[in-house]
Amino acid sequence: MIRIRLSNTTEATLVARRWRSDDPRLERLLNAMLSPWGPYGSEAEAEQLEARVASQVLGAEIIEQYPDAGLTSFRDDDSSELAA
């Protein structure tokens, strides 16, 4: 499970390759952004990858991750990885 925040109040949660949010447009957008080839590696690694993509593309902040892999807050403002 990973939770992201796009603004002070807009959040979404990723569980089992499915995004959930109180904002239906955000939920549809995030689910459309999921990799069509399925997860890479373990489920936790796949969720972290998907959340990083959302943070880079949408400017979201990862605010919670469980099981905790040492990541409690992450914001990736460097979009250079997408250009590579």
C-alpha cells in the first residue's frame, strides 16, 4: 500500500495495482497511468515504481508506504529520469 498527495487535500492510495481516491477523475487518471505490462519484481517494488511515476508526472508526494521499506516521505522533482 502506498499513499500519495497531490495537493494539501487530494490523496490517492495504491493497493494491489489499483488506485483509489475520493476524487474520481484522479482515480481514473492514475489507473490509466499504470503499466500495461503488469508489475515488475515484487508487489511492493511494483507499487513503489508506479507511485514514483505518479510523483514525477503529476508532482505528487509519496506520503506513506506499507510495508515500510524505509520510505515515509518522497518527492521527486527531478524529471530527468523520464528523459533518459
